[in-house]
Amino acid sequence: MAELTDRAIDEALARGRALRAAEPRAVAARYEAGSGRVVVDLANGSSFAFPAALVEGLADGTAGDLAEIELLGDGYGLHWERLDVDFTVPGLVSGLFGTARWLAARAGRSRSPAKAKAARANGAKGGRPRKATPVYAARSEGTRAVVKDPPSVFQAPRGQGTETELTRSRHPPTKETGMGDDLSNRGPQDRSRVNVNEPWELRYWTQHFGVSEQQLRNAVSQVGVSRDAVERHLRAA
């Protein structure tokens, strides 16, 4: 065990005096029933006050309970005997009127006049409106419904069978497809199938294969919508 020297004692006393001078210390405290505030006189000659209703453990106290204030630790703390509540003076001066959980709960309950008025108006209208649900554009291509993503660019319905597929255009326009916000000028969504029922896909595939619209329609009617099958047929023609 280290020996306690006179120098160490003097240094500790000096630190205590510096701390005492820096931190607020109470010399008197009283409760004012008229204003509902606790007034604290400090050792440096200044005073500060706070509403008892803002402090955890004091909000529900009676005037008699709040009036019995005891100074603790040479003015470092305040004690309410009847309520069994203790607070440090530096904490109260800093506005720390309770635990973090209590302060958060109280903040959630606080209602300004404007907020209360808005709540009443909202209630008169039937409550908060429901969030709008986006309506996705659909296309038929089989027997099952598929939702790929919430769409950013909606596409018009197009029919190719019995499948309903909700799709979106999520890529920027490219030189190959010419796809963009202009829904009348875009390439096919499924590059493995040749769709001749939509003008933009029909235009794309005729340019891709270098044939006329009628030649492309004839090929699809003979070999089906498979891109590979259509391409082989057109090359053989």
C-alpha cells in the first residue's frame, strides 16, 4: 500500500477546493407553492429555479412534501425526505431532471397547443389517412403472378397469354434498346421471346432481324415466339 504523504494530501485538498469553486453548490433551497418552483441559492451568490413538475419524483408531490428540502454533501445535493428523492445540484443546474427513460417518456407525452389542435381536427375527419398503396401495371404471360419490385416507371398492360406479371423499367435508356421515360419507344422486356403484339417490340425485332413486319409475323406464326427459333427460320428463308 502506497504511503500517504503530506504532498499527496495537499494536492488532494487543492483539487477539492478547485472542484468546489467550479461546481455549483447550494447554500439554501426552498419551494414556492405559488409558482410551483424550487428555488436554489448557490455559494457563488447566484440563484436558479426550476418547476417541480418537471422533475422525476417531484411531479406528484404535495406542497408539504416539496417544502421539506435538505442539503446534502456540503450543498452538492438536495434531498426530499417524504418523497425519498435525491438530485445533485450540478445535475439540476444542467437541466437533468430525471433518468433518460423518464425524460424520453415525458417527451413522448408532451403536447403543444398546436399539436393538440391538429389532433382534434384529425379526429374529426376520421383519424389519420391510410398510406396510399401503389397500383402496379400488369401484363399477362402465363399462369402465375410475379411481383419483381415496387416499380419506379410503370408500364402499360400488354397481353400475351394468361400469366400476370408486374414489372418495372429500372435501368436507364441504352443505345440498344432506346428505353426511357417515353413508353412508346422501348425494347422488349423478355429478349428470349419475340412479341409481335406490341408496336415497340415489333419495331425492335424487325430492326434486330432486318426483316419486314409481315415477314416477322409469318415467322412467329410458323415456329412460335422463341427468339432462337425465329432467327433460325428467318436465316433459312
